[in-house]
Amino acid sequence: MINPTNRERDAALSYVERYFLPSSALLGMVGMGGLFLLSTFQWQRHTLSVPAFTREMTIGLLAALLSLLHARYQYFILETFPRHYAELASRADRMALSRPAAIVHPRRRQVVIGYVAGIVLFLLAVAVLHRGVSWIGVVSFAMAGFFITRVAFWKKVVETARTNGAGGGK
């Protein structure tokens, strides 16, 4: 494993803290707001049913699983190639629109295949579970599951880094 310099790691953690966490938290809260509004509306109309809620919850849990796998891969990049996120932080500070060079590692092809397979399986699950469920519920549960899981994962990473003295931006 590559031993990164502390400055690169601090810059990478700062990028995570400034860009991953706030945007994910905002989108997760939008999903939760959609859940609240939909549940309130269905409660008032007496259309809130356990089977529909269970299907929506399953979609949310599948989205959370995808998010966890995605965040774990991003964590692998942070640990192995912190320079990538440090570069992204530098470009964001300068408001540069270009992206850094792609990261090349031995299992990159398997990662791409995994991403495609995960998205296809998620969409198939949505197609199977959608019947009788509002699209607002599907989207809201998926957003909430995906982004709240992402926030929880990265919040733990940043807190652990701060506790261990590895930086974290503040």
C-alpha cells in the first residue's frame, strides 16, 4: 500500500468534509422530506399500506447497500491514492472545471463491471417492487437510503481521522 504524505491525506479528508458530506446530507434530507410529505399525504387519504411501505423500504435499503459499496470504493481511493482527492480539492478551490487524470489500478475493470451490475440489479428491483407504489415514494426512499448511508459512512471516516490525528480539514 502506498504511504501518502500527511498533507495529501489532510487535503483529501478536507475535500471529503467540504464536498461529500454537505451535498450528501442535503440530498438525503430532500429524500427524507419527500418521505415525510408522502407519508402524511397517504395517511390523510387512508392509502398508507404495509405492503407498499415494505416495498418502498426495500428499495431504500437496496439504495443504501449500493451507497455503502460505492463509498467503500471511494474510501479505497482515499486510502490508496489520496493525491486524487487532494487534486480535486485544489481544483475546487481554484474553481477549475477540469478533472484530474483517471486512477488506474489492477482491478479497475472489475469495479466498472460491478457498478454496472449494481445499477442494473437496482433498476430491476425497482421494476419488480414498483407495483402499487408511488414514484415519489420510490425516489424518496432511494434518495434517503443512498445519501444518508453515504453521510454516515463518511462522517465516521472523518471523525476517525480526527481522533487519530490524521487531519480532516478543521
